[in-house]
Amino acid sequence: MKIKRAFLMVEPTKKAFDRAFRVLSRPSKKYAGTMILSFPDYKTLGKAISATRIELLNVIRTQRPKSIQHLAKLVRRDFKNVYTDVKFLQEFGLIDLEERGARRSSVPKTKFKEFVLAA
């Protein structure tokens, strides 16, 4: 099954583990096609998902850049900063990087059609 939605939520770590174990013990269709990322507080969520990173996710999804360099030009930002944000989003599992071409340029690809922020 392909995951179509990323659900980003703020909840205490204990509650996140309790929900995960509950879903593992009794699978349901409630979260089918959804990847859930839990953050312990709003400060951490704000560091992880900033306005510039949300913009990158949107541009990757809608404009499908051919490389990180192309993405940096689309958002009119410095390549180094865009590269850092792209690597961060990849570590969180929100995007994939595919290597293509003779120069092995990294092509950012979003994994999701929808991102949901919940408090």
C-alpha cells in the first residue's frame, strides 16, 4: 500500500508510543495510507517544519525539480541552505532523493500527496 498522507502531530512521547503499540496490536483502517510523525512539543515541531521547508515540500510536489540546484533556483534561495533543508527532510522521511544522470545529481521526490499538521 502506498502512503499518501503525512500526519504531523504534537503529543508526549509516552502517548506516541502507546498509540503505536495499540495500532500494532490491533491494526485498523483508521491510519491506512498515513505516516504519522510525532513531536514532543511545538518548539521541536517548529524547528523541524519551518515555513521554508514547507515551501520546499510544496515546490517539490507541484513543480518536480530536476535537481537540488534546480529547486534552489525555483525558490530563489542559496543552494547550500536548500541542500541542508532537503537533507533534513530526507532524514525525517518526508522526501526521497534519487540519483540521476552522468553527474549523479540528486532529484528530490516527495513521498506524499498531502501533509496534515495537527495540534
